[in-house]
Amino acid sequence: MSEPTTERTEAAEGAEQPDFLKVTDLHAGYGQARVLQGLDFSVARGEVCAILGPNGAGKTTTLRALCGMVRGRGSVTLNGTQLLGRSPEQAARLGVAHVPEGRGTFNDLTVEENLRVGAHLRSRRRAERAAVAADLERIYGYFPKLRQRSRQAAGSLSGGEQQMLAIGRALMLRPSLLLLDEPSLGLAPLVTRELFEIVRAVNEEERTTVVVVEQNAQLALDIAHRAHVLEAGRLALSGPAAQIREDGQVAEVYLGVSVSARKTG
Amino acid sequence: MTELLQQVVEGLGSGAVYASLALALVLIYRFTGIVNFAQGELAMLSTYVAWQLVASGMPFWLALPVTLAVSFAGGMLVERIVIRPVQGAPELTVVIVTVGLFIFVNALAGLIWSFTVKDFPQPFPDGGLDLAGVRVDWSTLGIIGVVAVVMGLLYLLFQHTPIGLVMRAAACNPASARLSGIRVNRVLMLGWGLAATVGAVSGVLVAPLLFLEPNMMGGVLIYAFAAATLGGFDSPVGAVVGGLFVGVAETLTGAYVDVIGADLKVGVPLVIILAVLLVRPQGLFGRAAVERA
């Protein structure tokens, strides 16, 4: 009967924006500990960017600086807007959705309530109510398990389901930048693979820009367009994900995983 | 049997008052992890506001909503001015701040209204119902009714409104709430405002039974602590059940245990607190501090 109205507005824009997220000379840390010592990188609009590196290299700190959880020096702009110096709630209002390490779901709330909290910035406007309802469906489409458990308390979900819920909640914000911190942490390999496939699908279908921090380099490189390898708070290596993956020797040195061995296996 | 039921009814009446102050304690604990020792004093201050309004000629049932509104604003103000600066400080610091607030509010009320007792008007008519020999005063019914309405409104607020959802999210996981764009500080202010309002209800209800003076809520606060401990400090339902239980336990032991009598029944809440902490520290409805990894 009616015309399909779900056409993506993003697709119409088309124009590449290589500096959609632009990090310039970023310094950040906790108290005396200076973790990031001058970081520069850019993420193009619609790109999945993987940040890799050994423990303590500053991967998580980078994400936290982007979303306002830790203070930083330097410059971080999203579509031209300065993000540094903002609180997490302000960053969220600017379209930055961060899924923290260890999930960060609201365990007392039901699954559906968790998702609604994610949309609370929008659902206040009456006109947005229908859009929020449609988004719920969209999230349940990506994560059918969440639909089955929509009335269940988030605290009773399995680890994988909680991670899905955390990502789903972040997507309810309709973010322009999605930050994922160690999404594979503590999850079974099969669950992790499923999760990354969904992130890839979200990126392809909605052109959401994604920055993902991962210990599991192989997985992250599979869905990323570009990758940056950190070492001791500095950029050690940057390039297209495929190239980083091919460059087995460099990856071995910096990532501490044998990428080349896996490739043949 | 009739005699026993009579005592139970009386106990439920005072228990409802304890329940509402306990609910105020639980609200603040849920949102901030703080045990607010000044909760009773804030309620006492609210009661003086109501008394002042009635004394200046306002009808009680108009003075009540005005008082609740003033209390709401006052609670938010206290959070902003007194509590916010010590946010994130060690627990003991915050506890001392609430104890300081207790002393300050108590002295402030004495300064403004003096320490001489005042008569607070009884808002409910005299007389009551006779249910199979058990006499239920209108005032007892009124107290239970008002507290029930307050609980119902809180339930609706938290479970069925967007702002209630946001408040529960902020209480459950402040860091993730901020990442979802929730201004957690504002939620904390709202929480203190709500708690002060609920506390004000308990003060206004209990004042006609006691005499209005700055130390009026001291005893009630101890019963409320027992109620919250029994029900579980993080459970609103527990606060209500605990409050009613403590009220009934207090009247029954006062009436039937000769050794205790009217003089020693203040010891009942302390025994309850002690017993709960020994046997089940998280209370009846509270959750022990374990989480699924």
C-alpha cells in the first residue's frame, strides 16, 4: 500500500569524509600515569577502525578520552565538533555511543528497559516515539535473542547476551560514532564471531562509524577497514586492515599474536 | 483475640509512619549509596513548615501539598549544596556530613520555632470503625491510606514513566547512564527531592500523635532504620514491609511482654537491627552484594 519509507538518508550523502573523527596530539592518563603520549589518527565516515596493541598500550584510554570518561589534552573532533573537555553525557548528546569494557548493562532493568534508556534522549520528543519503537524492532532484528528475553532482567542474561544488549542500547542512541571496548572479553569464540558479524552488518547497513578496541586482533581485522596498532601510548603502525593482516611479521612483533600462522591454518 | 487484633491494628498505624521514613532512607540509599542520618530531621523541618502554614490560617489539606512541594525543592537544594561537594569522597566522610546536617537542621528548627512543644492539628476526624470488636480509628486508617497512596504514586513514577526509568538506570549503573546521555547529577537531585517529600509525609502524619518539637523524629528515625535494615536497604518494598513489621512488633512486645512494657519498647528496633545484621545482613528483600560476572 504505502511507499517504502525506510530509505537510508546516509546513502544519499555519499561524500567521503576522511577526517570524520580526527584525533590530533592526544595526551591522556589517570592522575600521575600518562598513558597516551601524543596520538594522531583519523577515521573516515562509515569506516570500521580497529585499535590494536598489547595490554597497557592505551587502547581503552583512547576510547575513554573520546567519550569523555577521562580528560585529555590535544584535540578530538567529530564532524568538526570538539569532543575533548566534554562529559560523557554531553558526548552522548553529540552522537558518541560508548560500550564500555565489561558490558555496562543496567542489570536491574529488563532488556527492553535497557534499550529504552538508550533512546531516552530521543524519546522525550513526542514526534520521535514511533521512531524509537521502530528502532526497538531494528535492534531485535539484529539480536533475535534479545527479543525472546525482552521482559527478563538484564542481570540474568548470559555474558554474550549482555554484550549484545550493551551494543543494542548504544545503537538506540542512533550514534554517529560507536565505540566498542573489548567486545570479545570473556565470551566464547562462537558468540564473539556472531557479535562481530552483527557489528559488520550494522556498519554496512547504517554506515555507522565504528572504533573497536580488541585484544583479539584477528577478529577485529576481519571486520575493520583500517587498523592502528598502539604501543606504549603511541601509534606504532597504521594502515588498511588487510595490509596489517598480511604484514605478518610486524603484527607478530606488535600484537604478540601469530597472524601469519593462523592465516595458513 | 480481639485484644490481639486491636494491638496489631495500632501497630500497623505506627508501622505505616516508620515505613514512609524508611522509604525515604531507601530512596537515597538506592540513588547515592548514602545512609542519610539527617532524613528524620529534614522530615521534622517539613513538619514545621506545615505547622507554620496551618498556624497562619491555611486549611490542612491545602497546607499538605504546599509542604510537600517545599520539601521537594528543599531536598534538591540539600543535595546540590551539602552532598554534591562530597560526592565520591570516602563513605565515612559522607556519613559525617549527614550527621552534621542532622545537628544543623535540628538547631535551625530550634532557632526558628524554639524548643517548646507545639500542638499539631489532627487532620483526620475523631472516632472510627468497629470491625467485629476491633476499633479502627479514622486517624489510623488515614495514616495507612496516605502512606499507601504515596507508595502507589512512587511505584507509578518509577515503573511507568520515562523519568522513572531514567532514575532507575542512573541508580543501577551511573557510569553507563552517563554514557547514555543521562545527567546523573540531576537524577541525584531529584532522588533527594523525592526522599525529602516522602519523609515529610511521615513527619506530618506522626506529628499529631506526638508533639511537634525539634527532636520529634529522633525515635521515629531509629524505627525507620530498623525497618530499612529488616526489609533490605536497597528495597523499597522491603522498607514498607519492614516498617509495618517493626510497628506491629513494637506494640505487641510493649503490650504482652511485661519485662519490656511501654518504657523499654524503644529497644525493640535495636534488637531487630542486631538480629538482621547477624542472621541476614542484606535484609529480607535486599540483595547481597554479589553479581554475576
